[in-house]
Amino acid sequence: GENVEQHPSTLSVQEGDSAVIKCTYSDSASNYFPWYKQELGKGPQLIIDIRSNVGEKKDQRIAVTLNKTAKHFSLHITETQPEDSAVYFCAARKKSGADGLTFGKGTHLIIQP
Amino acid sequence: NAGVMQNPRHLVRRRGQEARLRCSPMKGHSHVYWYRQLPEEGLKFMVYLQKENIIDESGMPKERFSAEFPKEGPSILRIQQVVRGDSAAYFCASSPPGTASGYTFGSGTRLTVV
């Protein structure tokens, strides 16, 4: 089955700096890669996603890159703000709508004021 | 649009009792997924259901756990004879039919077995 590795487990950055979270996946058949943000006591919230036919996607301060050959994808957050502090999860899925997501173990992002 | 509704938010059960977790998907969503999250861990896929059908239950423990999504009413995740190791947050997600997009999660049910 699919295996998703996520690094780092904890990331502390100064407010205004950039944060990068990296994930690798094992199954070359995976073709959909979402990123979720989870705040304390809440459910995960989709923040951005990318499909395997695209190398990069950007939404304001958030961007995701995908390297299919190396089987890794990354989340980039620029100009970090205190409200970006949360746990971020990457995930991978093989077939649209047929299989569940395989999640990484999460990155606790801490924005230092 | 109320989003994905899960109840109860918190559930305490003694060992050996049954736990029933409910999930009402977003309006127009016919696909439901259940995930379990242990402390400091990512979410683990349990089961994927459509109305009256279990599509993929590869993540469900073989014993004591069952799920349903009836024609009418919410999806139910049922855990019989709970043990301490069942203590976790259980999240439900839903998506509309025919979509290739990510789905929407509910706020979860935090199960504590004492």
C-alpha cells in the first residue's frame, strides 16, 4: 500500500519568514496530493491540493510543488503569520474517489512573534 | 450549508460498552469516509461508504468495528466492546459524487475509554 513520509515533525519560524514542509510517497500510482491544516480541537481543513499532471500550484501565500519522478511534494508558506500556527498534514491518493487518503504524520508549525 | 456534522463531540465509554459515532455529510454529498487519529499521529483511513454500500473497508479492524450509511439518516461508526486502545479522535469526511477533489472533514468525535 501507499506510505507517506512527512518532515519535519516540528517547524519553528519567525513571523514573516517562509516555511517549507516536505513529503514523500511510495506508490507511483498516486495522482492526487492534498494538504490539510488542523487547529487544536478541530477537524482537518483542506488548504491546497495538486494533481499529478501539474508541477506547481499557488494560492496567495501558499504554494505546493510536486516532483513525480522523485515522488515528493512540498508545501510552501510565505510571509508567515501567527494564525498559520497549526498542524499541517500532507496526503496522497491513488484513484479519484475510489480510495481513501494516506496521510503523513503531520508537522507542527510554530510561528514565533 | 452546515458542513459535515459529527456527534457527539466527546464520548466516554467504559471498557466493554458500545460506542456509536454519527456523521451527517454535507448537503449533496453521497460519499462518506471515516478516519481515526491517535495522539501525535496522522489520520488513518478506516472505511469509505456510499449510500447503502461499503466501498472500501480495508482500514477497518477485523473485529468489533462496523460502519453503515443507510438510505436515510447519518452514517454510523459502531465499536463494540470498547477497549482502552480505541481511545482516539474519529473523523468523518464527505465528498460529492464523481469528484476528484479533496473532501470536507467534520470536527470529529473524541472517544475516551475508561
